[in-house]
Amino acid sequence: MPNTINVVEPTLTTAAGHCYSFITALCRMGDDSRTLRLWASRKVEVTFSGNNVEVRKTFFRRIRKVQSYFVYKSLLGTPGKLFISTARYADLLMVDWAARGTVIPPKKVFLYVHWFNASDSKMGQLKSIARRQPNLEIYGPTASVIKVFEEAGFANARVVPYPISKPWIAAAAQAQPFRHVLFAGAARADKGFSHVVDLVEQMHKDGVRIPVVLQTSPEQAGKYDPAIRADLKRLSEIGYPHLRIHGETLSPEQYADLFRGAICLQLYDAAAFADRISGVTLDAFSHGSPVISTPGSWIARMVDRFGAGTTVADTSAATVLLAVQQQIAGYTSYAQHAVAAGAVLQEENSAQTLFDLLTTRA
């Protein structure tokens, strides 16, 4: 079908992780004139509201890279567009191999690269792909990501805002009273989960009575790495009485409600997230939740830009606890700034920009 946009997201299984909110935002842009066909995990559990959204249960986790080659080869030979919504280096290689001997026409293949770890060998391959496939459209959320592809010679590389979904709950437009400290999203080492456990331990030791809510669901693969398993064991042994844990993946409505009246902990590895967009940050601000973050990250730049939280000098439990207490004391002001940040970022990161690019004719 010529009016079909084939969206490939092999790891999409549950509402955990960034790809669900990314795809949700895009699907809401659909209309009766075209079909969004989503190629997702074989075990995909989520559904999408929107006009003419189809879900194809396709990918097995262990062989998804091999499968992607055959999916790309098939889609390159059929009408419609191909959009790889979380494109990695391997996807560029697979698309190039799938098109071997032919030049992909303009406005046929689009890749959204969230972040890219460049190296000399990768740059050499990218330059070769750019020569063979000059019509590939490469999108990314920040200038530093796109700079890699511009330097490799891709003529159609551009910054495109990371699409953000509108809030699920009506109360998101208003600042709420403080309810709890929150860690949202999948439990991961690079997202500072161990620092969060340190904070809970410190709270228990100090005898404070601040409610804490932790979402500890695993990543899309459904598994924890050894460091996170150790942190979860340590957390279970602390015995902090004001702690509530969500170990399962929540519905979109339940996830959104976590941010109501929350202080959102994002003690992420600053080097790893120096220029990576955080979906949790966008969700937090969209629902009026101020953030505590680490300096040097994209998250911290958003916190500082809007005054919607605190950037801590270090991630020690004592430092983070002090920031929490300061935010509780001035919570109304912090929450109002978060609401304002959410309103601005929803405009700047509207999915309409991406959708318009995907639907433009050659």
C-alpha cells in the first residue's frame, strides 16, 4: 500500500522503555489517509489508539538482527515507507545490505538515531553507506548526533524533535501537592538505580518519613543485570516502611499517575546521558513533576533551563536527601516550573514535525 508507513521497532514489547512513548506519540498523528504498520516484538503486549494503526508481531529477541535484514529487504521491494524508529549502527548496515545493487529512492527510508557512539571504523562504514545510499533520511534529537552523519556525508541528516506524548491525566496541567519521591522507568545501572537504593538506606537510617515510590521493572528483554539484582536484594533488606515498589510494567495511566505530586530522581550517569534525550524527563515535566539530576547531562540542562528541579553536585545519599528536602519545602514553586517546562517541551517536541517529514512525498 503506497500510503503505508512501516514503523520497525523490534524490541517493543511492553510500555517500559522509551520506544513505547515514542511510538505512541507518532501513532496519535495518524489519520484515515494512511496506515501506520508497526513491526514489533513477537511478544508485544501493548496496543495503540489511532486511526489505521496495525501491529505486526514479528521479532524474536535473540534473532531480531537477522530478522531485521529480511524485513528491510521485503519492505524495500514493496510500496510504502520504512521508518526505523530506534535506529542503531546495525540497522544502517542491514538496510545497506538489503538494498545491495540498488539505490534506495528518495523519501523511502527514514532512520531516527537517538544517540550514536562513533569510532573510526564505524565512520569509515558510514561514509561508504552515504555514498551508496545518498537518499537515506537520518534524523536525531540533538545536533551532536546529527553531526556524526553530516561528517559521514549523509545529505539528508537533520535534527528532528524527539516526539512527546500528551499527558494521560487531566491533572497534568496543574501543579499538585507533594506526594512522594519517585524513580520511574526501568531499573538500570546507568540510570543511577544504586544511588536511589543508597538514598532509601539513608532515609531509613535517619528515621525520616518521606514516601518513596520506585518502579523496578526490567528492560524490554525482561531481565536484570547482576548489579541491579544485587541492588534489588539490598533494597529488600533495608526495611524502609515508607517505600512502595512497582516491580511490574504499569499501564500508561498508572505510569502517568506516578508523577502526580512527585519529585523525580534522575541520578543518571552524566557521561552516558550527556546528549541523550530522556523520555522520563519529558514525562515528568509533562505531568508537573520536578527533577533531581546530575550535572553535565541533557536532563540537567533542561532542569536548569526551566528551574524545574535541582542539579546535585554529587550523587551521595546525604547530598540527594538534602535536595529532596529542599524541594519538598518549596514544592509548589518547583512543580509550577515543571508544568511550565512541560508545556514548552510539548510544543518543541511535537510529533507533528516527525509525522510531516515521514508523509512528505518525494
